[in-house]
Amino acid sequence: MTQQFTTSGRLRFFLTAGSPCPYLPGHEERKVFTHLPQGEGSIINDSLTQSGFRRSQNIAYRPACEACSACTSARIPIEDYVFSRSERRVLARNADLQRHIVEAEATIEQFDLLRRYLMARHADGGMAEMAWPDFVAMVEDTTVRTHIVEYRTRSEDQGPGDLVACILVDLMQDGLSLVYSFFDPDLARRSLGVFIVLDHVVQATLNALPRVYLGYWVSGSEKMAYKARFQPLEILRPSGWGLISAREIAKAEQALSETRALKGADSLPLGRK
């Protein structure tokens, strides 16, 4: 059930009912959302993304939880970004992959890779039951400037190589917004999730785009911890965008360490590249 709570110009905003949080056990999430209109979808999506919203198909949303503010919009400022030694190794390890920008049109090959990824990495998540029509809608139901980047191995017979990773990307006036990525779960050594982000830092640099939007960094969430390892990183506070501080990283690291201790896992410092 949703609740309409305000109107802004031609946009109508709605508030969802509470539901279990997918990132922090024991928490409840609510979202405020609006429908992106035809014709002006890209312009409005740009403005909303800069204000902390995320896009899913033709809907822009952001958390509106009553008792929690852990979800924080995060983006990489490109001008000051310097690749660490470990990041350069990830880029070198994947230098053999071919990068292809394709239209936002779903394919069975992409869907098969997504299913393998979800079953290996997020079998208990909300997307685990995604069917082919859901995937088609996720990719194709949009009015914004968007595309898919496919990463493939090099072929020896001039045909397309094996598809190992994909990402849906929105092109914004001030950067690239990484909507959703998935990759071959059997190629752990390649660190494909990290590589996809680093590759878009490279692409933003080449295209003179100042930012790469990563979506939400969730303090204390194991699923989202990796985002704080990209430094420098800006997060959106009530006062506006600003660099994440060492204190904020330390606080999140402590919360994550406590969560992992309950699971018997070691903690990797969030600020380490």
C-alpha cells in the first residue's frame, strides 16, 4: 500500500508502507517515490539523482525510514581520483576483456548471466525470483538516457566472446549513474564488481564527466561496505554533498565488524583500497 503525501509541480510523490529492510536485519524500510514522466524523464532524473534519489525503471525513489538514516547516497568525484596499487592490479587483471556499449534491450544471454549471479550471490534477496519479463522491464522500461555495457572475453573466431559481466548505466549531465551490475560468480579472482566501477571511473574521465554515482552506501551493511573503499568518496548529508570522513568510515567499520563477528567473519577495513 502506498500513500500520496505531497505534490511538487507536475510530480506527485508517494510513500510506501513499511517492509523488512534488505540491508540491516531488524530494521524496517519505507521509500518515497515518484514516476518519471515521458519527455522530461532524463532532466528530472538528473535533478532527483543529485538530490539522493535512485532510478528503477520509470520510478525514482529514496529511503524515507522513520527510525533510521543509514542509507546515504554516494558518488565518486573523478577529478581527484587516483587509482591505488590494488585498483591498478584489478584493472590490469581485466585488461583482456572487451567492452561493448549496447542498447538497453534485454537478451537471454544477459538474463542467464543474471540468474547465475543472483543464485550465487543473492539467493535470499528480493531479486532472486526475477523472471524474464521482470528483467525486460528493468532494462527497457525507461524514459531516460540509458545503456548496457557488456564485458566479454576475446574470441578466437571473430565472433562474440563469452559474456562475463553487465551493467545498466544512466548517462547524466554531470556523470554516470550505475544502476545495476551483475557478473560471472565463478570468476572471483577478477574482482569484476570492483572492476566495473573502476572502468566507469576511467570512462567518466575520458568523457569529461565529473562524477560516478554509486547509489546508496549503507553504514553497517555488509552488502554495501565495498563502496566506502573507493576513495575519495562523496556522500549526501542534510547539508549537501561532501567527502566522507575518516570518522564516518571508522563508525561504519565498527558496526560492520560487530555484524561480522556474529557471523564468524573477519572485518576488512572499509577505507582500505
